[in-house]
Amino acid sequence: MAQEAVRPEVGKPLAAASNLMRSGKHREALAKTREADAVGGKSAYESFVVDRMMGFAAASAGDAQTAAKALQSAMDSGKMSGSEKLTAMEALVSAYYRAKDFKGAAAWADRYTRAGGTNAQITGLSAQLRYMSGDSAGAARELSAQVAGDIKAGRKPSEEKLQLLANAYLNQKNTDGYLATLEKLVTYYPKPSYWTDVISRVSRKTGFADRLALEVYRLKFATNNMASVEDYMQMAQLAMQEGFNAEGKKVVEKGFAANVLGQGPQAERQKRLLDLANKRVATEAATFAQLEKEANASADGSLLVNLGMSLVGAGQAAKGIAMMEQGIQKGGLKRPEDSKLRLGIAYLMAGQKPKAVQMLKTVQGKDGTADVARLWTLHAQQH
């Protein structure tokens, strides 16, 4: 044990440093450790205890470089226990973080994890540190693996983790990764802002068909993303143009109830649209029997699908869905994928989630139809 003795000229400033550390006077403590370090002829053990005290004092004082040099020397001495090494690494992560040297903090967090450290505040910080250090690709890899692990284990990935992953992909201009992460956000945390972003990005994809505009508005309406006058007016007009008059009326009424419509210089025009919707709904009710007869007599099932969707929008879900199913079974559809998409939406509007998901997952097409169906599926499966 003689070789582990500390001479007074070394031990006295170290004891003072220890007392100062306990009092929160870290810079003064660091100065005392430097006094001890200045003593000549130190033994290996004296050098170790000086490095150890200097490292922890420097880390607490925010001097990351001095802390790293001293604690690395202490760890290399072979005199530190495994648990003390982990404590030293934790201190270094903290020191580099406070110094805003996120690359250094990330490196020590990785080393801590590889050494078997289990402090979640350190291990969970690694990906964030990578991101903050500018390593978006590394952060995305790590976060993607964590999210996949959470989902596989039946855990809900944290919103913060998904946000960080989305930003890491965005920084890399990785559109596919960003969109996939947005879809997870709307599944687990269906906030209007996330839905706004994901709907906007999907509908702006190259080759997205204009005819799907009403399906996009229907999704915005279902996810509480109707924010502007244009949203309400465009959706109502599109619905009425395609013969979904009751749905158009409902949209305009919702706009008035939300005080988005009926205000400002366009208020009269908006009132005229509501009057027109009311008139068309009344006319449609009076001529429904004739419309149904024409749909049944049609060579293909398109009219049945559209008339059924109109009934669903008017609140007659059971009859409307039966008519849509009949239309799809009849066949001869110009756009069968569109019809399946609308039937899936109709199931969801009627509260039949399992049927909706089953149908929506069959929708194909590279013109945006499958993309819209996938978003509706996510809406149906929100956690």
C-alpha cells in the first residue's frame, strides 16, 4: 500500500479542492487541483488522484477540454474501477454539452453506451447530440432504429423522437424518410399541423392527379384541417360539381359554424353557395328514385358508386354503402381504384373502421390514389 500514499504537498490542495467541490465552487476547486499537479516527482498513484480530481472539477466548471484530458489520463492509468469510468464519462458528456461542443458530447455518449452505461439521460441523448453536432445522417440511422424497436416492442415512439427523426431527414433532403416519419407522427400524434404537412406533401408529389382534389379535401375535413375560406369554398364547390350536394351543404354549414364563412366582403357569395346547396339537396331528394333507376340501368357501376357516396354524405350510410358495393360488384368501372378509395372512405364515415382499413389497403395506383388511401388508412388507425 506504500505506493498508494499521497504526500502532504499533493494531498493538502486536493483536500481543499474536494471541500470546494462540495460547496459548488468548481473553478476554485480546479485551481487547487492545478496546485497539486504542479508538485514535482509525483508517483503514479499521485498522478492518478490528481487527474481524477482535476477531471471532475474541470467538468463541473465547464472546462470540457481539461476534463477530457485529465479523466482520460485517469482512465488509462488502470486504477479506475468500471463504475468510476462510467461516472467519468457521464461527467464528460455533461461538460461538452454545457460547452456546446455537441460533437464531443456525442462521442463520449457513444463511448459510455459501448462501455455498458445504462443512464437513460446519457444513452437517450446520443441521437440528439449527433443531430446537434450536424451529423443528421448518423442521427437518422440511430433514431430510425430506436423507432423501429419501439414499434416492434409495442411501445409508442415519443413525439420528440419522431420530430427529431423528421428534422434529421429534412436536413438531408430525404423526402421519402421525412414523409414516412410524418406518417408515423399523424398515426401516433394526430395534430392538425402534422396532418397539414403530410397532406400538402403527398398532394404535391409529381404525377398526383387533379381529380383527387375532393378526396384530399375530405381528408382535411376529417382531420380538422379546414382553416381557410378557400378550403371550405373549394371543397363545397367540388363536392357539388360531382353531385355530392348534401356533403357540399354540410361543408358550407361547418364553415359558417366555425365563423370562417359569412364574414367579410365575400359573405354574400358564401350565403348564395349555401342557398344553392340547399336547393340542390331538395331537388335531389325529389328525383332520387329516377337517379337510382338510371344508375341500376347503367352499363357500369360508376353511377351506383357515386349515388351511394352521395347518400353516405347525406347521412344514409347503410343504404349508400350497399349501393356502392353493388356498383363495384357490377364492374365496368372507368377508375376502379377511385371507387375502392371512396368505398373505404364511406366505411370510415359510417364508423366501420376494420372494413375501411381492409378496403383502403387494396387501393393501388401511381397517380396519387394509393397515397391518398394510405393517408386515410393512417387516419383510421390513429392511436
